[in-house]
Amino acid sequence: MKYTTTLPLRPLPSAEKYNGKGPAYQRRFHVMAKPTGSRCNIDCTYCFYLHKENLLHQERSAGMSDEVLEQFIRQYIDGQDGEQVVFSWQGGEPTLMGLEYFEKVITLQKKYQKPGQRIENDLQTNGILINDNWARFLKQHHFLVGLSIDGPAELHDRYRITRSGKPTFDKVMEGVAALKRHQVPFNALVTVNRTNARFPLEVYRFLTRELGATYIQFNPCVEPREFQQTAPHFWRDDSIPVTGTRRAHPGDLDSIVTDWSVDPDDWGRFLIKVFEEWVNNDLGRVQVNLFETAVAQTMGKPAQICVTSEFCGKGLAIEKNGDIFACDHYVYPEYQLGNIHTNSLAHLAFSERQKAFGMGKRDTLPRACKQCPYLKLCWGECPKNRIVRSSDGELGLNYLCPGIKAFFDYAQPILVGIATLIQQQQQEHA
């Protein structure tokens, strides 16, 4: 957060493998900035990023330098035509850079902002360092905060712990209190893992009734056992199990995934239970990323999130030294596109190599996906999770497929009803 070496997606396909078919690429793209690299103040068991320190040979104490920061901000703003440019700050833990650093961010953004252009910022944080000073700054500069929290204390603290193994829930809630005191909007980002997936209503009701979240992102935790060493799509063919077999579930001694990865069947049950609760009690009041995009796609509109889009590739990642990678979940040497000191950020974002990477999301789908009635609602989900074989033995099926299909089997009639109601309301107000 690998795969067989026979898939065309594997090491960022070359330009000649891109056939030019697909959507037109405009000068709009998104970059996930990691100013601290992998450095973090907690040690989540399931973290897919902490190991980058060794993988990328990072200096532990160093963060993104002023020089790299200015280059990034200048190139990111200059490389886009849209009237809105969104900066996303993640990690590691970005608040470790300190308030002064982010004040510098605001100054540089104003320096390079184009006339008529709107600059926005979002910050993904574990919330532990958020205090009144941070909250005042975030409110003043209209930051949207993404708060990582996995449910009530007993579920959150299962994997989200300090380096000494201590719980973090109470410290996170202190940060939440500061955000609320200063009326800073925040989203709840939940990593759905092997444990909390078994308690869908406990998780959802905590988020909506106790935390007060009105926008929720559910991200399934899927980590192949060798994720610290092996880049996505670089696994041995003979290591790939068939979907539904024991090796395609967590907990087995020979499982392809880590013990903390969500079970595909649990993922489906989790989505069904939460969807039922959402439809009956919170429709129109609480936004859930996976459900909102499912409604939009049912209406024939584009996906709202990358994992359910037909194509990807327009969401890059920048490391603290200026290295650019194809995606936040593809920060491996095999997927490095270049460095902003030697390559234009826009050039890398729209390079034939990156276009091919994005088109590969659709072009490498197995027959089982192409024949699936839910293809246009799913599009094979995230390519990093395509780590199993279909029932007929073809490579490239998504590990979560059984759960995704179970969810749509249940939800599709309801999604059609919601979509129809929305369309009727739109016609009445036209």
C-alpha cells in the first residue's frame, strides 16, 4: 500500500505501451505532499508508509527543505490551468514540521498564486499534536482536516499505538476537542482492518453520534506480506492465490496478506451494515465517500474517488527530497518518475509514462471484471489491491472482490432508487 511480473502495469509502462486511447488529459492534477517523509509520532501496526525511511534511504531527522518546498509550490501552481489548486499535506505526520513551516507554506502560495486562482489546503493528521494554536491557524487559513481515527477507543487502539505500544485514542480526542473549539471542519478517515471490520455499527455510530463527523472516508487495509520490500505488481506469478481460497484471506500461515488486513468477506459485510444504517438514518446528512460515489456512478456521473474511477494516474506523490512518484501507494523506486529539481512537475504528471500508468487501471482488468455487472461501479477498485487470481486462474483480480460484489448485490437496487429520487428532484427544480 505484489504482483506478477507479466502484467503490463508493473514498472510504469513506457510510452510505446500507451496507445493514446482514453480521456483527454487536461492540465489539472493532484499531488500528495509528504513534507516529513515517513517520519511519524506514532507507530501504527498497519502503516504502509513507515518503512519508506529504509526503502528510500531517508534521513530520519530531516524534513522537506525550504528550497524543495518553494520549488514544489511554484511548479504545482504553475503547472495547472484550473481556477482551483488543492494542496494536500500528509505523511508520516505532517504536523511534525511545526506551525512555522505551514505559515511559510501560506506565504509561498500567495507569492505564486495566479490572478483569479483559488488555493486550498487539506491536512491529513493523526490529531495528536493538534492544540489551540494549530486549530486557530487551520481555521484562519481554511484548512480542511482529515482525522485518522478507527472507531471507539477499544477499536482505535488495536493498531494505532505509540512506539512504546501505548494507546493513542485519548490524545486524538484532545485534538478533536481543539478543532471543535475553533470550528475547524474535519473529515474522519477510517482504516478498515481485520479487527474493526467486524464491528461496523459500533464504528459508524461512534463516528456520527459521538465524534460528530459528517464526512467519512472508509479505506480498506490491504497489505501483501512483502509490501516493505516488494513494489506493487512485482510479485512472483506462483505466489498469487485464487480468490476465495485460504491464502486469499488474512490469518492463514501462508496468506498473501498481513494479519491486520481486512478479510474480503468482512469488508462486504461491513459495507452492507454501514450502508443500511446510512440509508435509514443519515442519507443527506452524512457523506460517506464510497456511498456518495456509488450514487453518482449509478446516475452515470464520473466517480468521485480514484479507486472507483475507470482510470487513475492524476494523483501523484512528492517525497520530502522532491522525488515524484506515480501514486501515494506506489512510493517505491520502481515507480519514481523523477525529481522536481531536474524535471518539471507538470511534465512528469502528464508524461506518457504516467498516462500509461493511469490507463493500466482499466487495461489490465481480467475477464472476470470486464464481464461483471458492477464493472462501471467499481472498475477493479485500486490496482494495488489486485493481488489474487480470478476463479478461472487469470491474474489481476482485486483481493476485495468477494466483498465488493456482496455489497453491490445488496445495495444496487437501493442505489438505483436513490439516484432516481435525486434525478426527479433535479427535474422539479430545473
